[in-house]
Amino acid sequence: MEFKTVLFYIFSAILVIAATRVVTARNPVHSALFLVLSFFSAAALWMLLKAEFLAIVLVLVYVGAVMVLFLFVVMMLDINLDKMREGFWGYFPLAATIGVIIALEMAAVLMRGFWMPEPLIPVASDMIGNTRELGKLIYTQYIYAFEIAAVILLVAIIAAVALTLRRRKDSKHFHPSDAVKVKRNDRIRIVSMKSESDRSKDINPSKLPDAISGTEQK
């Protein structure tokens, strides 16, 4: 048995165990960490299959961005685990059926790959590399599908921002255009007041005892 075959079985076993722990782990943070491990194992399998671009994208996009964001969201949310497990057995038959169908489809794809002879690698892709050949294929033959996918992702990002943007009633905020339109007289008002010396001059000392006695009678 070749060394690559041994590595393939090792990473495949780690991937299966990690994927199982993603579903069966009781702590959602542990599930997210097992999902990160499964992504790394899948990236290693892509490297063994000489698909370097897919392996790098899987690590950078999913592990480096999506999974880190998901992990922080899970850690910040107050999740009631008991409430989440209430309907587990109710959805289990449907989930098991879908899992069996996916497993059969993957087995059919793998068996077809084992039966068919190994395809010859084109000379161009052997010379320039898989990543460059994939880029040429995407931006020439599949350019319209690639642009449509980019537009769909952009619309999804805008929709997610619009749905999550909520203004709380107890938070203080102002519109930037209103702040720009404010003039100097609207911000501060200058009031002319007498100084302490002028105010003391206006008080007549002869009337102070009468005022004091009047307040005492009251």
C-alpha cells in the first residue's frame, strides 16, 4: 500500500469521526470546533487529490472566515440546549432518510470513479498547474455562471444586512444629514446676564430687614 493511500484512509477516518461529532456533541462550541477539524481533513484530502486551489479555498474561506464567525456567534448567543433537543427524535426519521440518500449518491459517484479508468491529465494543465487551468476555465467557458453566482452572493449579503439592521428604541442616534444642516445659532445660545457686582448694586440694603422680617412672619 502506498503512503498516499495510507494518508487518504487516515484523513478520511478523521473526517468521518469529526463529522459525526459535529452532530452528536452536546456543546455547540464543541460542534463548531469539530466542524473546523472536518474542514481541515477535507482540505488534506483535496491536497492528496492534487486539487490545491480547492484545499486553499476551503481553509481560507470556511475555516478562516465562516467558521470563526460562526464560532463567535455561538459563543455570544445564550442557547437553551434542552429546548433544542426537544424535537430531536421527531425530526430523526427525515434526517436519517436524507442522510442515507446522500450516502448512496456518494457511493455511486465513488464506485463509478473506481470502475472507470484513470483519465489522462492534459498537457496544458500539467505544465501550468491546476489553479491556473481552473481560472482559465472559469473565466472563459463558465464566465456567465460565475458572474450570476457573484450577483446572487451580493444580493444575499445585502439582504442579510438589511434583515439584521434594526434600530432599537432605547438607543440614541441621529441622521448625518441633520447634523450637517445644524447652524451655529442652533447649537449654542448666548444670553446676556449681569455680573455679580452689578447684581449686588441693585440690592438696596435698607430694604433687607423688612424683607427678612416679612419672611419670618410668614
